[in-house]
Amino acid sequence: MIDLHTHTLLSDGELLPAELIVRAMANGYTAMAITDHVDDTNLDEVVERLLEVKKNHGWKDFTLIAGVELTHIRPERIATLTERARSLGAGLVVCHGETLVEPVPRGTNLAAIDAGVDILAHPGLVTEEECRLAVKRGVLFELSGRKGHSLANGHVASMARRFGVGLVFNTDAHSPSDLVTEQMATKILKGAGLTDEECERVWENARRLVERAG
């Protein structure tokens, strides 16, 4: 199981990074990105602390990626913070997309895609323009296992298939109960309308990101 969008006590998650890692491993995880919520106020601190966790977690056969989720920031700041996060050593940049269940600023999806973030999380009712730009910029769309955010999974999957956008599955875990097995994740993917072949491509996309960022 690979999960590239999770949260800890460094933002609004319930667990310390070490405990999240151990609980993820118990669910069969082989790789995970911790991507705590950041904006201008805490980006530097979160990246620094997660890089320290990555350096010292010490578990064999488990890859940890120190990442960030740019969250609820002005669209015109996304490119700057994406570049800053990477310059600080973040291995993965996720941006909080225009989910159906939170008041995300309009234009966030396009700004994040144009900035070249790695993953646009729970992007909601994605448009043709956003899909075409995502293909051009190599940005992956997330299918979410999280309640609320997952409401648009079917639409995201359908649009991604139509325009050739790459997909990943993530839990957006904030608590232990949010973690899932790969078997359950695959059921969620199929519930969004994916075929067996498309599900395998989702996991291959995740593996490639881990190889690049881990």
C-alpha cells in the first residue's frame, strides 16, 4: 500500500509522525508521504521537522517521504510556495484542490496545476481546461478515500479517463481510522468506476512518485 497524502500533529492530524508510520506499516504500507497542511506561516518549520523524521525513522522496507499540502492559500501564492517547499527539501508537493465540501478559493485548481505541483488533492468538479493543463504539466489528480472529499471521485475518474490525466489514490488520513489496506483502496477505486487495468495504473503512478521522491 502506498499513500501519498497524510497528516500528523504537525498540522491537524491526531498522531505523532512516528505513530502514524507504525500504524501505517500495520496496515501493510510500504511507502507513505506525510503532507501536513502548510501556508506562509509554517511551511519552513513543517518541512524541516518532516525531513528530520525521514532521516531518523529507521524502519527497513518502508519509504517515508517528507511532503507538504499547500492549503487554502491565495491562488497567486501557490507557485511561489511550491518552489519554496522544493527548495527546502520537500520530496512531494500536494495542493488542496477545490473539493466540494470546503470553501477553497476559486482558481486554486488551475493555479496548482500551472505551478506543477505533484498531486492535486481531491480536486472536485474538474474542468476540461484543468484536465488538459494537468496532462501538459504532468500533474496527477487524487481519488480520495476521505469522507466528503470522495464525493467527486466518480467525476474526477471520468474526466481523467477522457483526457488522459494520471490518477493516484490517497487516504488524506488525519486519524488511525482513515488508514486503509490496498484491498480496500482498490474497492474505492472500482467504486469510482475504474477497471482493473486502470487500478493498476493508479498504483504504478504512485510507485513512480515514490521512486522519484523517496
